[in-house]
Amino acid sequence: MSAWLRTPVGMASAATLALLLLLPAILPELMPQNQARFWLANIFGRAIIYGIIAMSLIFLATYGGLVSLAQMSLAGVAGYVVAITIDGAAPSIVGGLSYATAIPLGIAAATLAALFVGLVSVRTRDIYLLMITLALAMGFFRFVETNLAWFNGYEGIRNVLGPSVFGLPFRDPHVLYYVSLTVAVLLYAGVLYLVRSPFGLVLQGIRDNPRRVAALGYNVALHRIAAFGVAGFIAGCGGVLATIYNIGISPGSIGLGATVNVLIMSVIGGLGHPIGAFIGSLIFAFFDTFAASIYDRNRFNTLIGIVFLVIVLLSPDGVIGLAKRVGALMRRD
Amino acid sequence: MTQTPAIELKNVGRRFGALQAVRDVTFDVAMGERRAVLGPNGAGKTTLFNTICGDFPPTAGTIKLFGEDISHLPAHTRARRGIGRTYQQSLLFDGLSVLDNIFVAVRGVKLNRFSFLVPGRSDAHLAHARDVAERVRLTHLLDVNVGDLSHGQRRQLEVGMALAAEPKLLMLDEPAAGLSPVERPELLRLLQNLPRDLTIVLIEHDMDVALPFADLVTVMKDGEVVVSDTPGRIQNDPVVHEIYLGHGGRKH
């Protein structure tokens, strides 16, 4: 660990983490108090939460070679389970559960749903995998949108306020920020650990050469399904946070737009390392929020489209790829 | 009583649509035997290999491994029964280091192969992976990304990965393919130093490699076995000369 901290990557990671931890203290020095609170929750907090969902996509894509478009839906499964089961949601569908029970239940449901997605798509790759996961995502979206009894249809479920943390409401920007940051750091460290484990190495083997993996004695299908399960767990954690952040969930938050946004975040950040998820998500949150001041609120899609094109044209492997190339150039000089 | 053969092929066939790639192949390989399979391009050697290793099942006939019918078992189960193999074109994990490639190969047949726990420095499988790397002379490249290896080093790793799980039957598909005259003898030395009790089936184009190595040679053409005999007799067999050497015209 101490040796890792002396490497350039280790130092950069420690510095970034320190900066993120101190951010709630730094922001008020740079801007008025109310703006600082907005930035903390609606730019950085949101970027971290959606970054977690994007990281579940990047985990599968980078280490398994599996690009899944079902990740936003899996986040939605967790969000809906929490919204359906907790006390105080509007409308109350099942209710009766505390957050301490509903949140693990939601994450478990997302993990199980992801194992199902993995099972259904286990024999597909590339474009076919993309299509089958998109079909599952859109199927779930339509089901939720039209089902009134369980999902309250188009309206969705509101008033999911989140648990209180050390006596403070979850909605407090500091609480939202620090809880999201803690969850993100734990999941990020977990992903970096997992990819060095035998499971992670075999998964990367499947990405490079599934035939060889089978010839060595591994059950390729089992590893792929398990990888989906892990990604579902990550997406589920992000989904619970996103639902609380949005004070509820509706079909719009798991529709085609939301599904594609997760992919756009991942590609902007870079499908090559889990950190790309958070970089992409931060850039996305920034443009989404300030599209109105930069150009026109209604032109957000045009704006993010241009950002997407510029980054992909400059660097097909996203901001991370760009950073790597700049780093290599600087070392050469 | 005769000993159970390592592999028994009985009327094995493999068809791809209208193409009969392998037809009615019947032969045994005894325990500890070294068998070479020769034949011109398109003779069905690699298809036969893939059928034995489980990349796809045979469309006809039965394959027995150590007396057990494995004809319809998936590739990973056959590997756990003791088959290790190399590929004509190296199939490696380019995104992983040399050590991680061998480590993955070591663990594939172990009971705890599915694990979420990162191994410690003193992990027995990791130590075994280092030993394998030394056997195939890649110790100095343990941390190098496999995508950065030379062709020769990739071939050495290919053999290393097949040996890593300590198979009882080793299937080598043209291990010396594409090697330079400098690299070739090194690989041959490596193969010749393999334990004598290991059963080996070798596909090879090059007679100079195959004949000194093999106890028995099987020659294939158009998906069928033409003849199986000792290397000495194969070398002087007029039929073999006609179908194999005659057209190749370069090996004696």
C-alpha cells in the first residue's frame, strides 16, 4: 500500500481523494454559500452517483469486453424496490419497511436482476449483446410505465427522502455528498481489488480469448453471469442513491435517454479504467446543468453531442486516453 | 490385460454444413505415447484436435479419454479431466502480464478456481506459475504485458500455459509455427525435455520436428487417416511421399 502511494498513480489518487474530502470546505471559499451548496449536491454529488452507475458499465466493458445497456435499468430495479417498499413514499405501494431493510433489498434485487440479464445474454457478444441488453432495458421501461399497481405507471413514486444519517437529513448537501463519496470510493476500491483476483483475471481472459479460458478448465458462462451480478450490485448501489437524490423514481429515469446517457458518460470518461466513469459523469453533470447559461437549456442534447464528438474524435478512449497521451508526451520531453 | 489408452477415437467425424472436415477417424493413443499427426493443409488435423479438446462435439463417432466417453462434454470439463492444449495461432490474454496468464492457466483445473480473493505473495499457485515461467524461459518477462511479447516468446508462453495445469494429455498444435531458425531449436529442446510419462499428441507440418519426437505417426488427408506407423516406416512409405512429401517437395 505504501509502495503504491509513492507511484504517480498512487499519488494522484491520494491527492484527488483529499481534494474531494475537502471540497465542502473549499467550495464556499470560491463562491457564495447557496451556490456552494448547489455545486456540492447537484454537480459533484450527482456526478458521483451517476458515476457509480457508469462504473458498473465500465467494469463490464473494460474487464469483460461486455458492453451492456441494461445498467440504468438495473439501477432502476434497486430504486423501484426501495420506493415500493419504504414507509412514507407517495403513493405507498407496499410500504412498511425502513431504509435499513429496503436498501439492501433493493441492491439484492438489482444483483439478481443482473444475474438474469447475464443468463439471458450469456451467448451473445458485441453488437448482439448491446441489442439484447437494450431490448431488456426497454422492456422493463415499458412495463414500469404501463403498470399502475406496482410502479404507479407514468407518474412514478415520489417522496423517497432517504434515511437520516447521524441525525441529519439525507437531503442535506453535505450528507448527500459524503455518503455518495464514501459509497463510490468503497465500490471503486472494490472494483480495483476484484480485477486483480482470480475472478477478475479470468474475466479479463474471457475478454481477450474466451476459447482459451474454456480450454484451461473455466466455465466461461458462469464467470460472465457472475460479472453481470457484480455490475448489478454496483448499479444497484448507484440506483438507490439516484432515487434518493431525485426524491423518487419514475419511468423517465430509466428510459432510453437515461440509458444512453450512462453510455455517453462512460465513453466521454473513457472505457479503459473505472475512474473514467466519474470523469465522464462530472463533465456530463456540468454541461447538463449549465447548458442554459452556456447556450440554451433546450439545446443540451446538441451541446453534449458536440462534447461527445469532440472527445471521441480527439481521443477514442475518452478523457483518460487523452490524459495518458499527454502524460506520455510530457515524460518524453 | 492391456492398459486403457489415453485417447480412443472411434469413427470420429465432424461436419460443418456441407463440408465433411473429419471423416471416420479411428485410432488409439497409448498412455505415455508421443504421437505426431501429419498431413497437408486442410487435412482436418486441427478440426480433429478441436473435436478432441471440446471446442465443438463430433458429429459422428465417440471419443474416450482414459476410458471415459467425453464426446459431448464441454471444453472446460475436458480440461479438468486432464487435457492441456496449445493453439496453432497463439490464443493468449494480451491484456494481462505473463505471470497472470500462467497463473490463470494454473488455477483452471483447481477446485477453488472461482475466487474473489486476491492471492497473497506466498500463494502456492502463484509460486507454481513462476516455476512454469522458468521452465519455458520467461522468468525475466513475468510482469510484461503479453501483448508486447515477440512471436517466439508468445509460442513459449503458449506451451507454458498448456503445461501449467499439469495435464495428463498434452495436445500441441504446430507449436513451432512461425518460429525463426534461432527460436525453433529452443522450443524443440523444451518439448523434448517434457516428462516421459506425459502423453503427447503433436500436429506438425515439419517432418524434421515431428519424426525425431514421435513414437508413432498418423498421416491424414482430406479428413481421413491414411496411415499410422513408426517414424522410420512413415519416412519410407511411398503413399506418404506421394500425398505429403510429393506435393511439399522439400522435406526428407
